[in-house]
Amino acid sequence: MIGGSAVAVHSDEFFRILDGLAGIDHAESGRYTSFSVRGKRFGYYWPRTQTVGLKQTLSEQRALVAERPHVFEKQFTAGGFGWVVVYLAGIELDELHELVFEAWRLSAPPGLVAEVPDCARPDLRPPVTGD
């Protein structure tokens, strides 16, 4: 957790982002929830620490951690991908939205990706509200 600061993105907003994507399954465990698309894992949520783990490219993992180590930390690498831990207290909603979409896109089958608008483009992004 980042020095007790308030959460910039609330967990409810994270879940609303997920709701805008197709084919997502989630699995609850005692300490975290994992998220998959068509059987391929792309994310985690840890409520106790208010953090999410997201699949990214190796180069994106390195860039995020190097640029803002107070917001991102290296989680692990596997299968040619780098996973990052994201502290919700330090990230803006738009950036989290882009990172979640990218994690989903890296795991989803191409046909499913084609059915969903590119959430990284602001003109096509489904609305995410803080209500």
C-alpha cells in the first residue's frame, strides 16, 4: 500500500471496467480473485491491499515499473509476458482502463477481440463512471 493515501481508483470502478469486456470468468480464492478470458488468465484482484495484477508485454512491464515504481511493481514473468502489480491508490481511471483492456486483449482469442471496440481509443471507450 502507498503510505496510507486514498484510493484514486475504487475497486468498484475496476469491476465496471471488467464488465465492459467479453468472455470473462472469475474465480474466488481466500485472498484474491482471478480473471480469465476463455480459460486464459489475465488478471488478479487483492482486496486487502487494493491492488490488481495484470498481464502485459515484457517491454510494457519494464517501462511501467521503471517510470513509476510507487504505482507499479514487477509481479512475475511467464510465457513471454510480464505481470505487474498496480496500486489502485496511485493510478488514474483512464490508465487502468487501458491496462485492463490490454491484459484482456493479450489473452483473448482474436475473434473475441474483434467483437469488442478498442478500449484504448478514447472515442470508442465505453463509459466508466464513478457512481
